[in-house]
Amino acid sequence: MILSVCSNPDLLSIMLIINKVINLLKMLVPIGLIIFSSIDLLKSVIATDQEGIARKKAAIPKRALAAIIIFLIPSVINLVMIFANDTFEYNSCFTNATPEAIKAAYLNKADNAVAKAESTLNKIDYDNASLTVLKLENGVAKENYKARLAVVLKTIQDKEKSKDIVSKKSSSVGGSDKLTIAGSYSSSGNGVCKKGVALTSEPDPSSAINCWSYVNKSDFVYPKDPKTGLPLGAWPKNYASIPTQISGYHTYAGTFIFPITPTGNSYHFVYQHTGIDFMSNFGTPIYSPVDATLVYSEWGHTTNKGGDETSYSVTLDLKKAVTVQGVSVDTVFLTHMSGIIYRCSSTSNCNRTVKKGELLGFSGNAAGSSTSIGWAPHLHMTLYGSAGYDNGLVSTKIEALYGIPTRASSFKIQVGG
């Protein structure tokens, strides 16, 4: 208890005042006693009261002794504390009660409070840290802590917004408060499931989904684009409860976020190639990893067009190229999607601005074995620039971008990061 007082700047400030009062009393009380005794004696002398004079003279030593004792009391208390605790911890309560020590204590308290707020991202801890920072006299330190707390507050607010988005589906596609299906799409389709056989036309999603015994067809719906009547692929049946915009994300290289949550929230290195694979459950929501322009959102924009694979793909153009791991990146390519939110096949009819964290579609499947029907649901993402897709970032460089240990066997991530 006492030791906590010694390091508490608020209580040290009170002790500083108490010390000043004690020091003042140390001087005033003895002086007062001497003056009082002198005046008292002088009155007796003037009155020629010999008996009174004798009595007053006898009282002078007692009063002098009292003045000395009062003067020495603080020193005696300090001495007792030193003997009671030879590490001088108690005595430091007095020595710490100086303007310089109090300023240092406030700085230390502010540093600890801000660090705690940054760690917990808790509003109460943020408020406590803000109150402590306000008491700082050091202008440079105060502004530095305020800047750090501003980041903390934004993160807290973003987290709250993200919760609201999940509960209220605050963003929308097509101007409603949820994803809407303009009409169902169904045709006989070709339903081709043979591995490695390239399809020449887009299969009917409601038929093609039968290619995988791992997928329950009734868990999905098969919307069409309201403008063209073309398929938008397979969407999870609970699409209306899926947020169409997320926030509270962490950016990497100041630009990118994780576009998807992998299976079990855990990323596993697959193999080194141009791009990176996020193994995820079939139908997992995919969000835009960047602020960009949507220039392609279609079926078939990939060499993977086998009947046992989903081939919906999205291409995003960054307004300004970003240098990542020595490569100038201005394009993001996402593929193997089971469904897409928008359908457009060229810059002229796409040209849609998408925000970081905006829902673009759902993960699908790409062949994962050399025999029978391949099953390896995942999202493939490539980052590349003017040098072309084949010169894009390889897996390990994208891992480095996201701070994932090289060829990680297990690394916890979630959409947004």
C-alpha cells in the first residue's frame, strides 16, 4: 500500500503539498514559540511582576525544547522509517514527492496506461489512458501518446462497426439491406464432372455442384444476374446473414487485407507457385483485399476449367501501383470461386469501385488429387503488375507480405487480418 503511494503521481502531488506545509510549520512553529515566550516574558517585566517573571523564565526552556522537538519531528520520522526498512522504500515516499519525480511518475503511468490500451483495445482502458495523458506537462510526450491513443480509438470503433455489420448487415448490394437474388437460374447444364476435361461453356451451377459428394446441394442457392440473366454461381443458402462489408481490419504494406478466413482459421503452405492458396470451406465469403476497380467478374477467366473445378474469377485494378517484395503490383486476381456477387467481363461494363473488405463472392473448389474427382476447396490469389500474371508474386513473397512464416505449417488468420 505504502509502496504504491510512493509511485502514484496523483498521491505524490498531494504529498508534495503536505511536505511544503510540514516544512513551513517546521519554521513557523518554533519561531512562533520563541516570539510568544519573549512577548509573554516582556509583559511580566513591564508589569514588574517578579513572580510572573520567574515563572515565565522557567517556561522558556520547556518552550525551546518543544520548538526543537517540533523542528526535528520530520527528521525523526525519516530515521525511524529507515531503520524499519533498510531499503529506503518507505523513505522514498518523501524523497519522490518532488516536482521532477512527479513528472517522471506521470510519464511512467501514461506509458503503462497507453501500452495497456494498445494491448487490450478496451474502451475503459482507453479512457483511463486518455485521462492520464491529459495530466502530462511534457507537450511532446503528450502529443505522442495522443497520436497512439487515436489509433487505439479508431481500432475500437472499427471493431464496434464490424460487430454492427455482422448483426445488421449494414452494407448492401443492389441497394437493399441484404444480398438479394433477382431470380433463380436453372437449366439442364452439362453437369460435367470429369477431372481435367476443359469445359467450352459455363455449366449450370445447380447441376455442376453435384460433382462433389462433399457438398450438400440444398445448402446453396443459384442466383442469376438481374441484368443479363447469367449465373452468379453457387451462394451459401444463408447468404442474407453474411455481411457485405467488413471493417476493423489490419492492413499489410498499408494496402492489403486477408481476403478470406481459411479452414479452421489456419493457413497452411500448399506449394510454391505464382500466387497463394487459402484452403477454405466451400462457400466461404471472399472480401476484396484492396480498394480497387473491379474490371472482371466472370466464369472462365482461368486455365482451370475442368468439370470438377469452379472457375468463377475476379480481377481488381489498383488505382496506384504498390511495390511489394520488389515487385510493382497493380492487379489482384482471385479465382476458384463458387460464386460471384457481380457479373461483368470487361472494363467497360464493370468499372465498379469496390472498397477494401467488400464482399466479392464465395470460395469454391480446384482439383486436389491426380485421380478421380479432385477435392481441394480454396481461394487462389495472385498479385501482379504490368509485367504480367506469370511474373507476379510467388507464394513465399505473399506470405512475407502478410507476415506469415515462410511455408508455414499452421498460422492463425481470419478475414481482414
